Amino acid sequence: MNLPKHINICLTAAQNLRRYKAKSLAIIVPLILVMATISFMMFSRGGFVKDAEVARAFLPDVTVQGIYAGRVGKISLHMKTEIGDIPHVKQVIPRVWGYLPLRIEETDAAFTLMGLDLNHALYGKKLPWTVDTGSFLVPGDRNKAVLGAGVAVSFEADVGDRLQIEDTLGNKGEFEVVGILNDIVQVYSTDLIIVSIEDARLFFGYGEDEASDLLVYTDAPENADMVAWEITLMADNTRVLTSKALTDLVKEAFGRRGGTFQAMWLMLLVAVLLLVWAQSAHISVDVSKEIGILKAVGWGTGEIIEMRMMESLIMGLTGASTGVLFGFVYALMGTPGISGYCIGCASIYPKFPVPVHCDYQSLLLLFVIGVMPLMVVSAVPAWLAGIIDPDDTIRG
Amino acid sequence: MVFQLIKEKNILRILFAIIIFIVLYFYNDRITTNYRQSRDTQMRMAVVNTLGGPAIPIIAQCCTSRNLAEGIYARRSDIPGGFCFHSDCDVVVTPGVVSEKVYRLKVIKKKP
């Protein structure tokens, strides 16, 4: 392989791009835009997927819910004892939670009231870090609540204030706000009002032996499937979700499934490719003459084609690398300016910070889709340029 | 000759963009995604651990999927925090229905 020759061809291609700056920019700028669009979308989703993968180690191994008439209902605490007797089950924690349909100004909203068994809760070691003001609930707390930042902001609530909640039947609950969770954990907690399980039971009208679901922890994660099967065989009216199933749900929801943005991105990519085709297929008189001279001084058809392809490669790499960089920075900044347009179909961008992540596969995919179509589209024009007859073009 | 290639402006731009990206990638990994190093991730996981796995309160649903009123994409509504038709993720918006009455929440401010 004659490396110096190929390097020289590459240098010539780079110089050509510089000499025809306007033409090069006409291709590179839209390509940057296209790549930035797909990049910030992929990196934002990547953050959720990565978080879901990390979260799997912290989720209960099995979550058991009661099913009535095919829908999720209450679950009896008798199940708790039965599940606790299954080999390899370390702990079973009941949880009571429900939604609070509320109206904030003119907007109908749903917040989540979650009751934790404070005597048996698995307090994450870093939990104190998550509390912005005040403190988290401790065993024995009654009529106290910790709020997600979204709830605190929506109702301008602060530590020490009291929340009075009344449902449509007139049942009331009153809770003293003892803590507010910080911005970083909003992705899991923005709409939560966390209270003790007894308070939640009282507010939602659950009996003493009822819960919304049971969180089952096993002695080793590899026993989760076996325990899940045991529970399924034990009771017919249950839904048994393993931590893998919950992780897969998040991955499915935030993974590579497309939506408006992917459709939009595809249209942009096609537009750029058409532009590249149009620009490459049209060989100006000047360029024809240059190619003619190159051939006259000994350049072969293959070398001309290589030079033209090299031009496309440099443009593709410039567009892809700059676009990916811009997309990453834009995702880190929280997609300012267009976040509102991401709402709804398949992809939204919230106001609170969400994790951003890119994996190697995504990066490789971005470069492949940024460079390969460009190379393919410019292959035929490159060949057309390569077979130019030097005699004809130099004489005009 | 390779050095000459690297010195070429167009190539240099590509290398520059890739280097900046790598720097940002590792910065972001350290700050927001890598559990061992990122305080942010450790905090998020502490919440997941304590609450027993709340759903991410963000809709990521294709408009063509069925069962729009309940069961956000693959039954996410059955996980606390999963019932949500977010307007902009500061507020979780429920579908506009005529029949559903809303609860009332009042904040009684702490006396100074």
C-alpha cells in the first residue's frame, strides 16, 4: 500500500474543500444540523436507558400487585406472609400509593401520594444527600410528608408548612412538610408526596391488611426469577414484575423507538443527501478543467475517484463530529429553545435536569449514518468526474 | 507526511471536535452517569432504593400506541409516578375528561 500517495490525495481533497469553501459549507452546515438533531435526541434517551440499567441493582427483585377484573387493585397482606415463607426471600415490604388528581390554576394534574413502611424501608445510604431542605421521614413519623421538587414548586410549599388534601368524597389528610427533595432526583420524585404507610392507608381508605403492592427482596438477584415463579404459582390474581421487567419497560419506552423527531431527522438527512447529490453531480467548468489537468499530468481515474470520495469523507467526518459535539453540548444544556417541541410523541424534554449519556454503539452508529450515506451518494458523481476526458475538458 | 496531514485545517477541525467531545464525555460520565463516580447518580439511586422503584414521571409514548387514557405504554401507570400526561414535566397533566372530579390540596403556610 502506497501510504504517501493516499496521504497526498487526502491533502489535495482537503485543499479542494478549502478552495471551494461556499460549496463545502453548503453541505457541511446542514449535515451538522442533522447530526446535532439526532445526537441530542439519542443522548437524552441514552441517559434514561443508562439510568434504568444502573437502577436495576437498586430495585426490588420482584414487585407483586393484586389484579382484580384484569386491572391493578389492592393486595392482601396475607400474601406478604406467604411470600416471606418462599425460600430465598429476604424481605417483603408493603407499599401504599395512589394518585391525587388536582387542578393547578387551569391545568388538571396528577400527583402521587406514596406511603412507605418506615420501619422496614431500605433507606439508600446517600438519601440524606437528596434532601434539599429539611430531612427525610424517619421510623415513627406520622402526618409528615416529604415533597418532590415539582410538588413544592407547584404549591409554593416549604418545610414547616402543612398540606391539606381532600379527596372527592371529603376524606381529608393533613401533613406537615418536613423535607423537600432536590433537583437532581426530580427525574424520579418530582410529582411525589411521600408519607408513612399508615397515613397513606388512612387517606386512601385501605384496610389494615391491604397494600398497593409488595416489594420482594431476595438473598441474591439470580433467585428473582425463581421467586417470581413461586409467587405466580401461589396466587392467580397477582401481577408479578421482576426488576428486569421494570428495567425493560423503561428501556422500551425511552429506547430506540422513534417518534416525531426521528421522522423529522430522517427528512433532514434525505434533504442533505439530495443536496450532496446535486452539488456533486454538477461539475463546474473550473473543476472539469482541474481534473483534466490532473489526468494530463498522470493522475489515474482511480486516483480522481479516490480524491472525490476523500472530499466526501472529510465533509462527512467534519459534519458528523461537529454535529455530534453540538448535539452533546445541547443535550447537556437541556435543549434550550426547543424543549417545548419535544413534548408528546415518543420524546419529550422536561424542565428539570435529566441524565445525558452516550454509549459507544450510539457513537459508532452516529458516525456511520453521518458519513456512509454521504459516501454512497457521492460515489456515482465521483466516478463521473473520474472518467472525464482530459483532452476535451482542457480544450473546452 | 502524517504530521502534514494532521496540520491540514480540515483534518484538524475533525480532531479538535472529537477531542472536545471526549473531554465532555468523560466530564459528563463523572458528573451524571457513572454510579461509582457520580454523586448525582448515587442520589438518584438512593431515591430508587428507598422508594422501591418509582416510574420516571415522563411520558415517552408514541401517539399510535393504544390505551391512551390509562396505562402509559406497557402499564407504566401501574408503577407509582407512572400515571402522567406531562405538559412540560413540571406538572403531570391528566387527560381532560369531563367526569373526573379533582382533589383539593391547600398549603397552610408556617407561621413566622
